[in-house]
Amino acid sequence: MPRRDAPTVALPPDPVIEVYKKDIDRTLLRETLKLTPGQRLAKLQEFMKAVSNLRGAARRPV
Amino acid sequence: MNDYTDFSQFVHVLHDAGVQFIIVGGVAGTIHGAARATYDLDVVYARDPVNLERLTLALQPLEPYLRGAPKGLPFRWDIDTLARGLNFTLTTTAGAIDLLGEITGGGWYEDLLPDTIEVEAFGVTCRCVTLPKLIALKRAAGDLAISTRSPSSKCSSTNSRAGDLSPHAPCRRFNRVVVRDDGAVGRVERDHHGDGGHLVALPDPLRREDDARGDCGFGGDDRCR
């Protein structure tokens, strides 16, 4: 399957983004950016399923 | 009904029905690389009659209903409802979806179209808003605050400190980062007394020499510089 990746984006320096940047774990972003957009969505979907399962677990008595 | 939103099902349903739509919001952020969760799919849809009909038929099997509304309301998912309304926040058997006829900062489908890219998602090709436009939309929605206000303006009449916010400012958006007319960057903090807020100055981040550049830090491309 051909890789359909998002194009390279050049953003001008932005003070708001720079302030937010220091509070963001950019290692996670770098790992995510290694994936294709489709793989990122699949990962999000899996994450949402996992969250749903965890919610169910919290409601179940031990 | 899923406890979570099935993004794959939504994308396939809309794509297979030939609906003209643009992915925006958190899922668009994920497509661009953001490492954060989102609980619904936000799409901007074209408002022409053909697309309204396609969208109605596509979602019909998913039993759309107004999200957060009490059960039993006489809500009918048909083309008349879609034509009379504009933006819908819906719950369905596939999860939550927001249908936006118009989006703040982006306008209508046709307005947004030049600021989109084609991406392959769940095996089909669909349109997604570009990263710069996504940031602009987030700004317009107030999710990424930026303001233009005079340095001497205030948030409340009882607060007279220099650097306070204007009466028109989003004072209750505490902890947001804002930029004033004079270029000063600060974070909105709640006053100890009352509902007002004030701006706590932050060092100019663009002047930091030790900050390793490499990505934009907002779910963006690693090559942002």
C-alpha cells in the first residue's frame, strides 16, 4: 500500500505554541510522527477500545 | 452500542455513501501526529441538497440522536431536520459525531476545502484539514487562546493591576496562554478574591536559545521550524 503521509508543514515561530511546548512530552509526538496517518488513527481507535474496557473494569465488582 | 466512538465505522459509512466531508478537531490532530485522545469525530459537511441526502441516508442505520438530550424527544433524523439545522452533536450506535455545517474560523465546507489534504484512513481516502488551519480553528474556538488587548486593560472593575485583562477578555479561561498587543506573553490566572483574572507574565519563549527546536510541540510535524 502506498504511504500517504501528511505533507511537510513549516509553521512560523509562534509565542503561544512555544509556551505550550514546554508542557508537552515531545517524545510521544516523535513516536507518533513515525507512523502514517492511517496508523495513527488505528492506534487512537485501539486506545479508545482500551479506555472503554478499563471503564468497564472499574464498574465491575472485584 | 459502543462505549467508545468507532472512528473506522464512521469514516467507512460516510465514504461509502459518497458524503463530502472534512475531518477536523481531535481526529484531525491525531492524523497530523498529536498524541492525545479524543472521544468524538468532528466533520464539516457540504450543505448542498445532494450531500444532505447522502449524509442523512448514511447515518440513518446508526440511529442518530441529539447527544446529551433527554430520551423521548421528537427528534427525527431526516433531510428536513438536517436542512433546517446547521451544527449537530449526535450520539449514534457507532459513538459520538459532530456534524458541522459551519465551523468557527473556517466557515463552510467550500471555504475550508482549500485548506485540506487527502489522507488514507482506515483503508479509504478522505479529506482532513491541514495542520496550520487546524491550529487556526483551535484558536478561533478558544482552545488555544491568543488575544489582542491593550496592556493596561483590566478584567474586572475591582482589579487595577497593570497587566490585567480587559472586560471583554475570556477571563474564565484560566491557565490559557495569551499574547497582548504589545507582544507580551502570559498565562491567565484566577484572582484570589472574586471571579476576575490577571495575566502572569511569562518569559518570551521565542528568545530562548536553549530550547531545542525540531517540532512545533502542538501535535505538529516533526519538521516544523
